[in-house]
Amino acid sequence: MGIEMLTAVLLVCILTFFALGAQVGLALGGIAMAVGYMTWGEGIFNVIPTTLEATYFSFILLAIPLYIYMGQLLTKSGIGDTMFNFSQMLIGRVRGSLAISVIGVCSMIGAMVGIIGAGIMTSGSIALRPMLDRGYNKRLALGVIMAGGGLGILIPPSIPMIMFAASTQNSVGRMFLGAMMPALLTVVLMILYVVVSCRLKPERAPLDKEADQPVLAGAEKFRIARDGLFSMLLIVAVLGSIVTGIATPTESGAIGVVGAILLAIIFKRFKADMFLHAGFQTGTLVSVAMWIIFGASVFSNFHLLMGVQNMVAGFTESLDLPPIMIIIMFQLIMLLLGFIIDEFIIVLMCAPLFTPIAVSLGYDPIWFGVLMIINILIAVQTPPYGFALFYLKGIAPAGIGMSEIYKSVTPFILLNMTVLVLCMIFPEIVLWLPNAVMGEG
């Protein structure tokens, strides 16, 4: 069976099993082994132990449980609420201030959690009800939850970025730094959108009445400011330890876990039930994530062994297109994949396949990796079948249909697309900071 026919068979099988509701990791690994056995014989099963060793004993991937645990500790202890209150106190009484706070704080919460689904669900549980209770437009409220919570995969520490670095043998620190400027640009554009849209249509974000605003004493303001600053400093410490070379990504994850526990104790929010609940939730998320990583890695390794990289390289050469058009074609493929699968699988399937080709065309792998993360962020939120849309539906109030959710996320998707295009046209948006801090790679 030729590689072209093999690829077609694999794609049909994947779509069929996903449509039947099969577990993603088991489906990917099982399909690869079944097709591999029919085409290559028993030798294909050697892929399993080698992939198992590379996946579960990778020092970089050990960071994933630690970052998820840090995020769970911060959110279960209520420190996310502390950051929210601090942001509100800083912004003050401005039209749309609550939505602006949601974008900033939920972006940080999404970064703590490190994955899109958990980021949106966690952000929504904290911020959606306060906006609706204050009379905010439902579409604006839902849109900023999706925008802020989903943006967590672009704001370090991001689990998909760690996966990209591990699967392509690139620096996690450079990936984190490369994503900082695009993430900042995205947050700024989203805040500008909220400010301008609320000014043009004031009914979207009514101002609180003076009588409804609590008057905070000086001691209360100090406590909110102290707790908020310490919470944000933890994220800075985690990133700073990687960038300065003090710690590896895995070690910085351990620093984050210890810091989260210390903050919970300092803020008098540490409880045995909270600690156990965070641990159990982390175990569940890590188990699901690692099964997906393993299954997708088996699938990817089998496909690579069968020569798909040479097929794609030959196909791109036969098209005789400019290099940037090849990059755009890769972006479109990943955008379509985002309709049916989540961010983990897209990275693990596409990163080892597309990145070497992008490098052979003369592009920086960190630049391409950041483009991939932005693209995935767009793909999983794009109607009608974007994976993350159904997470948003899960936290939406009763009576809100999918059509309203589609409309709520559309402006923010367009902003993300703007950032993607700007990063493609001006690569220095991505590369300037890692080159300035860590030198040219």
C-alpha cells in the first residue's frame, strides 16, 4: 500500500471512530497498530515500547502534571477570585471594566491551567455569573470568557508549547518567550475591542450605580492588592526561572506547585479537602492527557515511519509554490483539524510532520511553533464545530443556543486571526524577545 493510500485509509478510519465517539487516544493508537499490522506485519508493534519510553520518560513532558497541579491548586483555593478582585480594584469604575478584568485575569487563569478546555471551564465558573448579574450583554460575557480562558495556551506556561518543544526537539524557554509578544498583542486588541464596543453601545456593559459599589477600607484594599500581587508574582517566578536558566521547565513546574501551596497557606485558604480535590482533579486530567499523548504519538510515529514526511515534502515541492504559501497551506490544514480534534492531538500530529519542512524552507522553528499555537487557538474556537465551543456551551446559562455562542466568539476569532497574520508578515513579533534574552538560536 502506497503512502498516499495509507494516509487516506488512516484519515477515513480516524473520522469514522471519532464520529462513533471512540476514546481519542485509544482510537489513534489502535488505528495505527491495526493498519500497521496489515501493511507491515508484527514488526510494527515495536513502535509501542519505544513510544512508551519516549513519551512517559521524557523529562520535558514531566512538567505537564506539575503545571496542571499548580493550576488546580490556584483555582481550587480561590486565588483566581483574588486576582479578579485585584484587577477590578485597579481598573475602577469604567464602562466595560468587568469584561476587561475577565480578559486579563482569565488569560492568567488559563495559563495556570495550561489547556483550553479546563481554562474556559475554570474562567467561566469564576467570572460569567458576576457579568450576567450586573447586566452585561450575554454575547459579550460569553465572548470574553472564551477569549480569556482559551488564550491560556498562548500565555506561558502552556502545555501545548511544551508538547511542541518535546516533539520537535526545540527549547521550551524560547517557545515561551516567543509567545509573549503575540499574547500581549492579542490581549491589548481584545481590551480595545471591549472598550470601543462598549463606548459605541453602552447598553452592552452598564455602569454600576455608586450605591451598589462596596466602599473598601484601607486595610481591605491593602489585603486585595497584596494577595493579587503575590498571585501574579508566582506566574512571573515560574517563567523567570526558565528564562534565566535557574530551572528547567520541569523544575519550574515544581516551583509553581510549592509556590501555590505556600500562597494558599499564607492567604489562609489551605484546607485538606481542597488539597485532595486538586490532587484528584489533576490525576484525572493528567490521565486523560497522557493517554491522548501516547495514542497520538503512536499514530504519529507509525505515520512517520511509513514515510509521510517525505510524501508531504514531495507534495509541497511539486506544487512549486512560494515558501510562505506552503506555510499558509499548513495553517489551513491545522485550522480544519481543529474542527474535530483538540489541541493536544493537533500538536502531536502536525508538529513533527510540518516543522522540519518549515525549517527546510528557511523558517525559524520557534516562529512556526508559535504560529501553530495561535492557529490551534483559532481552530478550536471556530464555528460550527470548534472543539472549545462545546466547553463554552457547558457553562452557558439555560436558554442560550449554539447560534448565540457562535456570534459571541466571532469578533474575538477575527482578532486572533489578525494577530496570526501580523506574526506571519512580521516574524520579529515572535523572534525579537527570545533572541534578545537567550541569543539567536
